[in-house]
Amino acid sequence: MTQTKTQTQSTSPPRTEASLIRATLQAFRSDLFTGAFAFRPLEPLVVEGDGASRLLRVIPKSRRRSARWLPHVGVGLVAVIVFLGGAWMPAQEFTEGVLIGLVALAPVLMTLFRPVAALWLSFAVTVLTVPLTRDMIFPWTVPGLLAHLFVIVFVTSRSRPRVALELWVLTFAFSVAFGLLIGESGPTLVTAVASGLFLAVAASVRGWSSARHEVHAKEREVVAKEEVTLVERSRRTLLEERTTIARELHDVVAHHMSVVAIQAEAAPYRVENPPPELTQAFATIRENAVAALTELRRVLGVVRSADYEAPDAPQPTLGDLDALVANVREAGLTVGLTVTGAVRELPSGVELSAYRIVQEALSNALRHAPGATADVEVSYVLGGLGLRIVNGPATGLQKPTPGTGHGLTGMRERVAMLDGEMTTGPAADGGYEVTVFLPARGSDEERSV
């Protein structure tokens, strides 16, 4: 591979002065000759969006629609100045001055539609106005010079940087030829300096504007990528949380369905001489339980990853809150636990979700409010379970860890899964509060009522 690359470099023709001159002429032809008469209208300023003009930002919104034509108005103003410069030439008669002004403003107006063609028209106008001019101060007349300077600045502002050098060389060459024709050498230097200054300023402004647009474009690209990343991250977190919930539900529901199937199979043997109808009923219960368990594993089992292993320990319940609170206290958070209402056994999914919500809320308090205190209230009410986790503001020397909101997303998913309600927001003392209600219609106690 290295030998091939070396051979390719060695066989390529060396760059010579002739090749450089040929490349320069080709670039000159491409910039100022190819498509010189192409229709390239001056676009109005952009009013809205990312590419909105900074000039329009200082103008009231009610007038921005009209103000977007300011570049065209500017060209028209230059055309008026060029015309007045010709009409008031002191060495000319008024009629001749008006005619010179009218001819000189033609290239200015042409820049609105064909800027490169306006450049060549500027040279042509200079030659055509020679018979009408009595006093030649510059290779151009005063209006002709003003028009030419505007044209080359306009073309530079809409072209690549190298065009500025090409325009200066072209203007200088024309000035030298014109000076030799009329026998004047001083004006050539003046024209070269004036055009050089104008082109240098125009090229600098053009380069600065292009660099600023590139920076803004990169910033917009970075912001767009960050927004996409945040959306994808939130979506991934949401899917992971749903997957975790589905796995836990699978374990809980599968356990209960397995118990139902075993109990249904063993029930007939606990009754002496059971009637056939009872035996058949329990057999039907067992068949349905096994079928439901198989379907449950088929549907929910797809959310398990290839390396997922079911936990050996049983899923946590509200009875494990004391151990959770003790663990959080050891981590440095002062937590109070209050349980109100008639404590009863709730559906496994409700107890598991309640435990996970309290766990996530306390974890958020540890991360975002170091040194604060937290209170956990568990309320057994008719129809469900109420949770309230509130923490005070951070008081420790440790700085809070910025969060992404993914913990709240997981809690909302669990609450929505159980058709519950959840509210979150700042507390009155500057801390944070999470309030949740989980409906639990179907507990043993309520069925007995």
C-alpha cells in the first residue's frame, strides 16, 4: 500500500511556474468571465429563522417586512449620489454632466441583477465617457470612479476572497492602460490605492461575516445534536424503565399465577371423595392458570435481555421501607417515616411500585439536596395508597449533583401503569415534594368489605 502511494506521488507531474500561471488564469476566467451575465438578483434580508439578519433585529417587528429591502434602497441611494456627482461636475456643462451621471449610474443599478456584468459595464462606461469629459482628474470621471468602486466592493461582498485580488489587479491594469492612453501617470497610483483600500475593507468584512456564519452554523449544529442526544437519552431511559417495570411485573404476576396453578392442582386431594364437578372445576382453573402463565412469559419474556437473570431474593414491598430508610440514613440523609391508616396487604404490583417510588425520591434527595432532611409519609386510605416524600433545601458543604429528570420519568411511568396520580414541584421551604396516589382496588380487605 505504501509503495503504491509513493509511486502515485512520484508519477504526478511537478508543479511549475507555467502550471501556476495556468491555474491562476483558469481561476480568473471562472470568477469574472464564466457566467458573467448570469441572472443573480440581490435577495432581500431574511426576517425570521436562524438566518435572520442582525440588522433587522434593531428594527421594530411591525416594520421588518418593509425593512428587508434596505440593501436595494442602499443601491438606489448610491445610484443617486453617482448621478448628482456627474450633474454637478464644475468643469462640465449641466447637460453633459447629467448625461455622464446617467451613464455612470447604469453599472450601479445593474448590480441588483447581474453584478459581474456590472463590472465590465463600468469599464465600458469609462471608455464611452471620454469624449464627453473636458477635465480628466482620474482615469475615470468622478461619478465613474464612484460607480466603479461601489461595483467592485459589491462583487467582492458576494464572492470568494480571491476575487478581491483579481478585481484590484484588473482595476490597476486598466488604470495603467488608461493613464498611458491619456498621458497621465499620477491618477493611476491614486486609483490603485483607493481601489485597494476599498477592496481590503470589503474582503475583510466578507471574511469576518463568513467566519461568523460558520461559527453560528456550527453552534446550531451542536445545539441540534445536543437536543437530539437529550431526546434519545430520555427515550432510552424511558424504555429502560419500562423494561425494568415489565420484568418486575413478570416476576410478581408469574409467581402468583404459579401459586394459583399449584393450589388448583392440589385442592381436589384435600377433599375426601370430591364430586366430579369440583374436580373438573379445579382442573379448568389449573389449565387456565397454566395457559395464562405461558402467554405471560411469551409476551413479557421478550423484554429480558440475553444476560438478564431473575433476582434470587423476592421483590421488595412496603414492609421493607424500614430497611430502606435505615440504609438512606447511613448514607447521610436524615429521614423520618410516618405510616397512617389501617396497614393491610396490597397487590404486589402496588407495593413494589410504591417501594421503588420512595426509593427513587430519597435517592434524588441525596443527590440534589445534600445535608437536607426528608420525610416519608405512607397513608393507607380507602381505595388505594398515598405517598408523600418531601425534602428540605440543601444545607451541607457538598454541592448538589445536577440531574437529568430520568428518575422522575421512571416514577411517572410506574404511576401511569397503575392509573394513579402524581404531582411534583418545589416545596414551600425551598425543598422538593413528590405526592403520589396509587389505586389498589382489589386488596383482600376491600374484597371482604
